[in-house]
Amino acid sequence: MKLLARGFTKDAEGYVKLLPEEAEDMWHVYNLAREGDHITATTFRKVQVDKGTGADTERLKLKLTLEVESIEFDAEGGVIRIKGRNLTESEHIKLGAYHSLELELGRAFTLHKASWDALDIERVKQATDVALSADLAAVLITEGLANVCLVGGSTTLVRARVEANLPRKRGAAALGYDKAWARFLDHVLNAVVRHVDFSVVKCLVIAGPGFAKDQFKEYMEAEAVRREIRPLIENKDKVVLAPASSAYKHSLKEVLSCPGIASRIKDTKAAREVAALQDFYDLLSTDSSRAFYGPGHVFAAAELGGWLSVAVFPCSGPKASRAIGISISWRQAAGSAGPPCWERPAMNVRAQMHARVCLGPDPRGVNDFHSPLLRSAPFPSPPSPYLPSPSLLLPQCAALRSAGAIQVLLISDSLFRINHIEKRRRYAQLVEGVREAGGEALVFSAMHVSGEQLTQLSGIAAILRFPLPELEDLEIPAEGLA
């Protein structure tokens, strides 16, 4: 996506002019445009023109601004159809009349919003980042079925599907099996040559059950030399094999989680989403009090608030003359869920000081409750026997002071495609709040395999920094967010 012009700030009115260049760009546009927005683009309309000899019909090119009322997205064709009322005065179209626009590749448009939230701004940055284009191609193949897929930063598209009825390997029909198999492999190879651009793709994965993937790789390498297909010959090192249980699209999750593939695409958004979702499933089976899904439980965990107080006092012991102690107390906010406090002693790794860090209302009381929220921080040793000011130690405590309950938030972008302003605002505030508290918020694409799986879990899940068994046993309503 090419950014032609922009003029917006967070939580204020503004516009952006974009030029879609790839099929994945249309997915970003579909997530940006919502009911009530204004879109300006060129369109064509048949009008009656009087030429003196009678009325004639001409197809005119017009530039219109519509107030969006409905949006339809064709993923296969890469076209977005927008319907709404006309806001542009024209001799051919009445003001306020209903009209439709089609946003296509290579056709610029301007999107105007009454308010740009953080998610919209992030979507624009993500769409215009050239590093997030389709960076993985996959051929899922088995006997008689193959799917050629492109995995981008936000979408997973099946660009070609090849099917063939293969004869049995035994009996009278066995004589025709080799010819049918070679014809099937040739069709798959043509699909790869047509749809895989090695100037963009970092890796071509051939996956599937059995030995079909190995046979196709050998066939592709031999045919590339025989036909002199330069892209395949020059990018031979980008082709790798991977196991998969089937040749269908949902098996891409197994491909992306394969260590050999993950190392090649470790910096991509799709790989991070797959890894985070797998961590969530693992935690759900081993420590369910730190893994929650559903709007009710996730928002309850996010609202677990409190504040930290820091006290500095001398330590007792042989090194007391150069040692200091730090007591960090966590007091839970009123109305928050979960246990009221967490405490853990910590010993500083430096020999010059003996620091005691405890999280709890009483600096002298230490419980055995182990929490990932607290870690031993490298507090500096004082340069003199005099006690330093507590303000000097606050920067070292910043990570603890800003830590919230949610460590990783997993949320599907389908939850943001709603016309309810209050619901969208709450989801946007949740994402911002997790990031401000030092957590990681991953917005999953519903066009990815991982996003489809997350949608089956209500579209939202969270990995917590510390267990909340009390919250796990509660039945919390979604409060109209589901």
C-alpha cells in the first residue's frame, strides 16, 4: 500500500489518501473503513446525454464522496464494494442519492474519519510498511490435491487449488497412474510459477503427508532445469520441505510452527501470532489460572489494578555500612479481582549490597507466593555509606511499577469491525492499556489460520503475568462485548 497523503492525529478528525498495490492491501482497507466514514474515489456511471438527435447513454468517469453505510469484501477478487449516500454535488448524481463505489488495486482513494483511534493509526502504518508484504509461500500437497497459498503480514490467500482423480496404484488401472501423477505435478508447478514471486517471498515451503512433497520437489527442480525457469533455479535455496497432516489450508498452522520454517520467518507477524497462540494453548493445559479467554475474563484481568510504593531503609549484616534495602509494596485498587497482594524476597547479585525486595503491604512479611511479576532488578550500589534518595531508585523500579496483570493480549481484528462506537472504544483502550503497562498486544488477522483459531475462542484471549485462581472460577458476563 502506498501512502499518498495524510492529515490526522489520534482521537481527532482527519484523512488519509492511499493507493492499494497488492491483494493484501484490500484487507487493510476493509478493516479501516467503517459505517459513517467518508470515502472519495473515482467511479463510472451511465448517464443520459442529449445530442440533438435523441438521448444517448454514455459512461462517464466521476469523482464522488460517499458516506459509508455498508461494505462488502471479495477476498478472491480483491475488490471492496461500498454503498452509501452521495455527498458531492454533481449534475449527474443528486446530492444525498444512493450510489456505490468499487475500490480496486491501482485506484487511489481518500478516507476521512471523524475520529482516528490508535488501532486505525496502527493499521495505516502496518499497511504502508513494505516489509510486511507476502513473505511466505506454501504448497500443501498430497496425492490428487494441492493448495498454493501466500502468507502475508495480515492475510493468508489460497491462490490456486489443483485437484485430480488419480487411478489406483494396483490392478488394471495402474498403467495410467504414472501419467496422471505426472500431469498433476505439472499443473501444480505451473501454479507455483504463476503465483509465487521470489523477489518478495522469503521462503517456499512444500508440505504435506507422505512422500508427495518429496516427489514434487524433485519434479520441480528437474523441470526448472529442463524448461530453464530462472526464478526457480536462482532461488533453489529458498525451497524447503515440512511435514503436515493434510493438504488443506488449516495445516498451515503446523507449517508455521515447524522450527526450520519459524527460524526463516521469525521476524514476521504471522510467525509471532502462531507462536503466541501455541504458548496460550500450552499454558491453558499446564497452568490454566494464567490463561483466560472470552471478553468477560480478559477485561476483568485487565482491570486488575493497583499501585506500588517504594521505601528505602538500611540493611543489617556485615555489609550494612554500604548496603541498602528496598521494600516495594503493592496495594490493590478497590474493586479489582484477584488476591490483594503478592510478596517475594529477592537478593541482589552484586556483592556490595544486600537488597530485600518484597511485594506486599508489610515490608517485614514475606510469603512464599512465587510470581513472575517480580524479578531481581540490578539496583546500583551506593557510591558512599550514605543512603541514596528514594527517587534515585525509582527508575530501576519502573518495570515493576508499570507492570499489569496481562502479559500478552491476543485479540482478533474481527472484533474491531463493529459499528458500535462504545464497544470499539473499549477494545481499543484495552489494547493501549496493555501496551502502556509493559505488556504485548497482538492483533490477529482473521484471514490467517491463527486468527481463525482465535475467533473460535471468542476472538480474545490473554496470558497473565501471575496466576489468578479466584478469577478462573468466576462466571463473568461479557457486558455486551461479545
